[in-house]
Amino acid sequence: MRARRRNTGAVLAAAIGLTVTAGLTVIATGPAAGSDGHDRGWRHVSWTASGPPLAIGAPSCDPTGHCVYPFTDSGTDAGDLQGSHAAAGGATADAAGSSFGTTRISVFTGSVQGCGHGTMTMAVSAVTHPDGTTSERWHVRSGFGAGDLASAGGSGWGTLAAGSTDAHFSGFVRCHT
């Protein structure tokens, strides 16, 4: 059993690599800006995240061979979010070794169109299914940022096609500047 779990690690590494480094594509709209040019309402956002391959650490395994694989990621963001991100998280396989679950925290630094410039933190959970497709949910951790984005909020969802490096997301961000 332990050997099987270790082989699953290579498949898991490839799956979380596609899940975490995938671009995010969303449609952008929003209400009119306030007198200072910053919109305080909800808006759809659109951005693409890209970067080098993940750095995957040594797994932490229980006595039966069930493991969690830590990883880090960094890169750039373009679109309604302009800037860079740094992320860290963990991944594990289901009992059959055919689905993978990941959770990560990503810190974005840059600007959000209509909101301003600063830092915001996002939590992302994903499942890569046996057919290779990935479903994701993300949300902004309000209060864990800085500058104009210090109190931003928001959430969304996404999918990643099997073998693709582009994830398609939809969601909303609210400015609280």
C-alpha cells in the first residue's frame, strides 16, 4: 500500500501543477465608480495567473501511507488583477488514487480594476476528478490584505478541462476602500 501511495505522488504532483498554475478567466463588469474613482460595489473580475512549475515538498504520511504533499507557487497576474501572487498549500489523493484535493492560500499584490492598489489574500479549494477535470472554489479573506484592497471581499468558482493549463472562473470582488 505504501508503494502505491508513493507512485500516486507523481500523478498528484502533475494534477496539482495543472490546478494551481492554471490561468483564471472571468468576465469583467461593474457599477459606476465613486467620486474618488474607486468602486465600492460588487463586480465580476477577469484575470490570468501564470508562473513557473510548482515547488512540491516532501510528503507527510500517516502509518498506512496516506500522504499530504505541500507545494508553493508564484507568478504574475494580468487582466482586471494586475500584479503578482505567491501561494502555498497542500494536496492529497482519494482512497483510489484517482481524485485529488488541494487547498491553498494565495497572496496577490497589485491592483484590482476599480478598487485600487494593495494586497489581498485568497483561499482556494479544488478537486481534480478521475477524468482529469478540475472544479475549484475561491474566496477573498477579507481583512488579510493591505492598501486599497485591505478589506476587499469576494468569491467564485471555476473549472479546468483535462490536460488544459487554462482554468475558467467566474466570481465577484467587492471593494471596501
